[in-house]
Amino acid sequence: MTADGRTGDLSTGSPDSPVRRPAPSPRPHRSASAADVPQLPNLPVEADTPTTAPRPFTEEPVADAYVSRETQSREEDDPPLAMEALRAVQILNPSGEVTMPRPDRPRIMCVANQKGGVGKTTTTVNLAVALALHGNRVLVVDLDPQGNASTGLNVPHHAGISDVYDCLIDNVPLAEVAQQVEGIPNLWCVPATIDLAGAEIELVSVVARESRLARAIAGHPEPFDYVFIDCPPSLGLLTVNALVAAREVLIPIQCEYYALEGLNQLINNINLVRQHLNPNLDVSTIILTMYDRRTRLADAVEQDVRNHFGDKVLQTVIPRNVRVSEAPSYGQSVMTYDPGSRGATSYFEAALEIAERGVDKVAGHNA
């Protein structure tokens, strides 16, 4: 205590400082001993309880996880941009140097299947574009009153446009009706308007009604390498005209059970046309479309078709691909809409296979 009666700081001796207690010194660090750990009661040890500590996770190499057949690998689902760009250049062929084999004579192919929604129009449009981009002169004849092939090629087909109806009913030359497809120099299209819906009835009373389209194609002044005829989903007079005009039949088959049901009826009709109207007609190509590799049904349908038709079935199958469905809404084929997509690549490979088969077939006949 100071002389004036106030309490001072014992540590510093300052009369005005409050009393401060010394800070506690830190306790020395002591490792825990066995005596400090609470003892657990003795419990029975199970037989499968590991007695040794597990190894760290990083010590063992992680094996590749099993990927089911329904799961797509990242390389296939999302390919690198470089690979996608390379495929796009290969398909678009901007230099024009890469060409597919050209046939010695025109190949007139009828794309037919009386079942709707199997990919007839999509197959017609994309095969035609792929062949035209690689040096072939191609003509697409839209024989479906819905005019979907004309839409996919961005060819006007509204009312008042000269179309294939004028060729069938009024004998208008095909050269006056065919339109150049914009952006693809070697491709032409004969459009279809709603007027074609009445052609089935009007052709009934016309002389040589089954061969009207054949005469129109034969009368074109300039030859084509390929003529694709997109048929309606029926077996009426329009489809019969296509079968009489063609030398080959290309049948798209959807990889589902319903697609197989009507196939026998289509083959029977083709045989009737061969016997009575067109002895040169041949089912040359079967193409599997909308293949979904995640399902066992697609594999089963593929095996059934290959076992029945053998070498007529293309090795290339067309998968389900959203880009293929989006392209017509922009008036394009998938070949120009997204050339790096899986759908474009598949149709390009199918077109190349068709071109090579045609050359091999002609070579085999000449031999």
C-alpha cells in the first residue's frame, strides 16, 4: 500500500495500475499413456474382424470400375474437340478432293418401308447429302405427300410449286421440276406438295399408271450417279411407281420388334413387282436405324435381321442421336447441321459403304 492509501501494482510498482495477476504458465505437453485411456470392457472378437490396421487408400492401385453396357464412356459421349473437328472436315469435304467411288451406271434406289417412323426420309436425305459432298451427282425424288424430304433439304414445296405430281399426272419433264439444293452443288431435289395426296386416286385411271415415274426419270437429259426415291409409308400406287422405277430397294429397319412385323409383307410386294413389272428389281441394302445400344432388344433385332438378310445388311448402324432429329427444323441434314456428331459420322460411313458395295457389285458382274 502506498503512502496515500491507494493500492499499487505489485508487479510494476505503478500506483495507478490495477492489480494484475500473473498469467498462468503453460502446462508441459504430456503424451497420453495407457493409464489415461479409459478401458473398454472386454468384448468378444468376431471371427471376420480385421486384426490389423487397414492400409491407406492411396497405397493400392485403383482398378478400372466396371462399366455396364448401358453406360457410354466419356470418350464416346463427349469426344475431344480436335477429333470432332477432324470428322467434320472429313464429312464436309470443303476442298472437294476426297471423293467416294462413282458407279459406272446410274443407281436408282427406292427407300421403302410401309411402317412409318423408321427413318426413311432421314436416311434418304443424309445419304444423298453425304454422296453429293464427295463428288457424286445425286437426285432426290420426294414421293411422300408430307414433303419431309423437301423440308430436310430446304427446298420450297408449298402450294403452287411445280412438284412430282405434275410429272406423274401431267407429264411435265423432270428437269423442269427438279430444284438445286442450296449449298450443295451436286444435289437436286424433286419436291412434293400436298397435291400429291390425290395422286393415288387420279393414277387409277391413267394409262401405264405403274411406270409413270420410271419414264420421267429416264427422260431426264443429264444422268445422275444416284437417284433416291423417298416413298410414303404405304404400299399404294406411289410406292409401286417407285419400285418400278428403281433397280435397287433400300429398306431402313428400326431396331424394334414392330419394325419386323410388316417386313414380310413388304418383301412379298417387292417379289410381285419383280415378277410382273420390274424383273431387274433387287433388295440390295438393309440399314438398321435408331439403334440404342443400351437395350438388349436392339441387339436381338440386329442379330435377327443379319441372320435373315446376311450380307445385304450394312455393317454400319445408325444410332439414336438428337442431332439427327434437330437438323430438319433448321432445313438441313445432319451432315451440314452438326458434321462432327455421331449421327453424321454414321450416315457418312453408311454412304461410303453403299458406294463401295456398288463398285464391287459391278466389278463382280463384269468378271
